[in-house]
Amino acid sequence: MRYPAGQQTGSLEVAGRMIPNEIAGKYELRGTLGSGAMGIVYDALDRNIERRVAIKVVKRPSPGDPEGEEAHGRFRREAQAAGRLAHPNIVGVYDYGENAEAAWIVMELVEGGSLKDRLDRKERFPIPEIARIMEQVLAALAYSHARGVVHRDIKPGNIMLGGGGPEGSIVKMADFGIARLENSSMTQIGTVMGTPSYMAPEQLRGETVDARADIWAAGVMLYQLLTGEKPFEGGFSAVMHKALHTEPPPPSKLSVTAPQAFDAVIATALAKRPEERYPNAAAFAAAIREAATAPAVAPGGFPDAGRLPGLDSEATVVGPIAPTPRPAAPTPPAPPAVPARKAPVGLIAGGAGALAAAGIAAFFLFGSGGDGRQAEQQRLEQLRQAAEQEARQRATQAQPPQPVTPPTTTADAAPATPPADTQAELERRARDEASRREEAARQQQAAEAARQQEAARREQAADEARRRAEQLRTDLAAAGAAMAETPCSLISWSSTGTNLTLTGILRRGDEAVLRQQVAVRGLSPEAVQMQLRSFSGPYCDALDLVRPYLAAPDAGPAAGLIGNSPLAKGELLRLSVTMPPYPSQLYVTYLMQSGEVAHLVPSRAEAPNAQLRLGDPSGSFTGWEVDEPFGTDLVLVFSSDRPVFAQRRPVLEKAEDYLRALAAGLKAAQQQKSRVAVQAVLVETVARR
């Protein structure tokens, strides 16, 4: 594996892979740690100092490959960024090299895998372990930020967990491939770079980022450690929409193990505005330590609700008092034997006594309080009177007339006993009444249960309808944002929550691409209205350049063609323009099929919301007359609260010169935070109608 003496460039083939000679001569390759489209990472041994290392090798891009050159620049930037950092929680970089065929970084070998590997296995971490991991991540960030390096791609896949001591794994931060270096020309402004789920709002918008973008990403990672879920899920457009416009549920709402104290920590770390987040990594780490040691708060608001203050393990728990069972109705004593010869009055009296006993039994049976008891007593009194009447009738029919007997004294009178059939009838009626009441109670309970089930079903259906409506709104917004980024187009979108409307222009033939996106996203074709005009012409570079500045439909400038289209030879080009609601400069540029650009309005100051008609003849101005070559031309209408060009543009120039100057002007406007907006109008011209 050594290269021949004097040979300094080239590669050797080892195990079917091309290895740069410079690596093969110094390092002993022991295996492959990973591979991908961009390159390979080797497990190697530095022979000179007997140190195990990891070597990342990538191919050099071919000449004229802009994407490959950018990837190579990121690779070199990773070496530069990590090379200036020496910290226990950052993967060390020992060497960098490249030749005509490949480039490589020699770095510290971390054994143990990444944090992503453990999260992918659905592994959950206790709060102390989460605090310890985040403490080390934020220590690495504090160190790199202090030295002017913003990582810009903090995520579990770039957090390595090496073998540690008794306190756990050692965190090692890796992959500074898209890091932003202070005083470096390598940083791209206006380019979205990073992993969408962990990107801060300003990073998603392609704006210049600082250390607070890493604070956001670390906050996303903390959220994932606490709940097992990312706060913003989905494809790029969906994640962008959620990160810019929605708030994730607090961690304590998703995980019973997440202390409520972390809700406020996450809210600050994931604030939409950078100035509202933690000012630095050290402040973030301090907030995590405080939340991890804060006393637990129960839903009722009492610390450590699982154990009330002042109660030991043997303390009596006071609970609800069980209802005392009501004693059963006393069984009336058996009536004494009645002498055979007694007057019918004794029978009647005995029947009344039995009724009274039945009334007492019913009193204890059905309850002793309220209106129900009073009604029951009335019913029993009616039964008693009916029984007495029936007893009298039976006694009259059964007994012949008796001679008048002197009245007996109280001492001689025997206790009266009701007829057996009368008492049995009363008991039967009491049982029937009790059964009726029980059946009515069961029916009422069943009806209430059915009512509750129906209410729950309706609420569930309403929740499902709301969920589907919210999902549709999200899907339509994500689709609109994605379609607005279609190359060689200038498309604006609006959504009502149930329908998506696209307006603007795009290259002819790309309508099918948009319809395919609608189908792939599972949207109904009827829900997406496309009010688009297509064109053929050399306008893609111009449209891609001005797309970030497309005016909102309800803002300005708003521009349109006056008259019928197409315009025939000799007719005048006239435009209607509504300016934005602030003082601004107006620019009107005419791009032609021939590759030339005419500045119809090079620069003119206009008042807020001004309503303009451009192109009408006035004085010595005879208007913009249509002439050959005919076809499809493009008019760009700009407004800016500051001048876009440092110098006035010529009336007619080549398109490439104009676009070069426009790109520089837009970049300067972005740095000065100027408000720039553009609208496009297609102009079709023909020799005759």
C-alpha cells in the first residue's frame, strides 16, 4: 500500500477502491466505517504515532460542475472550521489534503455511533442523561461560537457518542461541512443549507444566520430527546410552513416523563425571532440545568404530588366514606292465635293492622325522605282502605247474623290478624312496584349511556373533521409554497383552507409538472385552481433571479396589460400599474426574444398606492409601438424603496449585462434591508390579427 518513491500524486486500488497515494503511504487502512454518494470514511492507523484515526475521502469534481465545486467547497470548509477548534466535545481534525483526483480529512476516530442511531432505535433517555448530553453539546457550541464558527447543521446525526467513564458517553460534535466562518467568503447568503427539521426560520428563508440558529437546532434536538418526536415533521415545504407559522405542543403534553419546567426552556429556544431566543449557548445550558433540578409539579399544582408533605409511608390515607347500608325492615312478629269465635270487627281490625305493618315495611323498603315517601304513603293508605272494604264485604257474606253480644273489655280482646290473602296481595304489589322502579331506572341509565355515546361519537366526528380540515390547510399551503419554487416561473399562491389558487407565468410544458405534484401530494385536482400563462423564450435566468422578490397578490406593484392580446404591429404597448403602500422607485424593463433588454422606465419616484397608466402618448412621447420581431416578450415591473442600480442603465442593452447588474443590485438591497418587489407581464405580439 506504499506508493513508489518520488510519486506524490495519483491513487492506488485497494480492495476495489481507489485510495490516494498520500494516504496509502502514511496510514494503514483497517476497514470501512461508512460510505455514500460523496465518498468513503475509513478506519485507519497512523503508523508514525500509532494512533487510530478516521479518514474521509471524497472525489474531486469534474471541471464545469458547479454543484460538485460547491460540495468540494463545503468539504474544505469542514476541515477549516474544525481545524481551528480544539475542544473535548468536538471531533478533532488532524490533517487535510487533496490531489487532482480526491480530497481527504484525517480526524479523530469516535467509537460508539451517533445520537441518531439511538433515537432511531426508539431509545428514551432519563432526564439526568438528557441534561448531561445537552450540557456537552452546548459547551462545544459555546466554544465554537466564541471562535467565530457557526455550525448550521446541528442534529443527532452529527452528535457522536463515544465510550465514556462511569458518568456515561462522551459527546463529540462532528461535520462542520456547512459551517459559517466569520471573515470568510465561503458563506452563501440567500441559499438554504442544512437539514430542514433542525433549521431555524431565518435559515429556512435563506437569510444570513448567526449563533442563534445553532441555539434553535439544539432546541429541536432537546425536544426530540424529551418526547421522542421532532417538533416540526414532514417534507421541506411542510417543515418550513410549520417552523415559520406554528408552535409545537409543549414537551410535557407529549411525554409524561418530560418535566413541565422544560416547556418554558423549549419555548425560548424555539422562538421564531432570533432575538427572543437564548443569547448564547451558555445561557441555554444554564436554563437546562435549572429545569432538570426543578421540583416536579403535579397537574394540581403541588410539588411532588405523589407524596403529600407530612405523611410517612405508614400514614393513613383518607378516602371517600362508603355509604352505610340501610337496615332491613324488621320482620313483624307472628300474630298470636285468634280464638275461633270472634266478632267480624276483629277481622277488620286485624286487616287494618296488617296494612299498617305493610306500610311500615314499604317505608323502609322505598326510602324515608322527600316527596317520594309522601306519595308512597298515600298509595299505601289507598291500598289499606281498599283492603278494609274488601274484608268487610267478605265478612258480611261469610258470617250469618249473630246475636248482640255485650262489648268486651280491652283486656278480653285478642289481637286482630289480617286475612292471609290480603297480606300476600299487598306484598305482591310492593314487589311489583319495586320491580317497576328498578326497570325504569335501568331504562333511564341505558338511555343516558346511549346519549353519552352519541355525544362522544359526534364530538369524535367533529374532531376528525377539524383534523382533516387542518391537515388540508397544511397540505395546500405546503403545495403552494413548493409550486411557487418551480424553476423558470413566477408563481404566487393563495389558499382558503379548502382550495389553492396559483397565478403567474411559467415555461410552456411545465403545467404537467404542477399537475403531477398535485397528484403526488394526494390533493384533489378540483381543489387546485391554476390561473397561469405559459411562454417560450429565454427568460428563465431572469425569472429565477427575481423569484424571491415576487410581490404578494394584495401588495404591490400590481401590473397588467391594457387592451387586447396579442398586440399587432403598429399598436401601442400600454400598462396599468398600482404602486405599493410606501414611497418607492419604479422600474419597467422589457425583455425580448432577441436577448436584448429595453428600459421603458429606467427609474422614477412614485407616491404610495399611486395608480399609473404607462405608454399613453403625451407631448413629444408617441408611445411604445409594437414592431418585429414578433413572439412572446416579458415585462418586469420593479418597485424599491431605495435605488436598485448604482448607475442609470442604458436604454437598450444585452440581457446578460442587465441580469449581472440586477443580481448585484438585489444583493446590495438585501444587505441594506430594502423593500424590493417585482411583478411580471407577458406580452404576445403578432404581425397582424
